[in-house]
Amino acid sequence: MTELIIYAFLFIALIGHTLMASKMYRTVHADESLNIKEKNDWKLKALIFPGFFFGKYKRHKTSKK
């Protein structure tokens, strides 16, 4: 039973990670103010820690205006 709970938690964490990374990918891809290198840098960061870097991207975006 403990094993099942652990696997369920890991599955939910993986799905959450994937959904957050895809949200960041779409947001970065739609941003016309970034060049291709900057877009690729942000997309690569989304693969590592999407929640953390999406927050940094949002702060970077608001400070740039």
C-alpha cells in the first residue's frame, strides 16, 4: 500500500511538472519581444524547474516594461 501511495505521488508530481513546463513553453513561444536564443534559454530552463523559472520569467517580463 505504501508503494502505491509513493507511485501515485510521483505520478502527480510528474504530471504537474509537465503541465507547468508546457504552460511556460506556450507563453515564451508567444512572446514576440524575445529573440530565438532567449526563447530557447527560457524553454530549456522550463525543463529543469518550470515553476521556479516561470516565476522568474514573469518578474523578468514585468521589469523589462
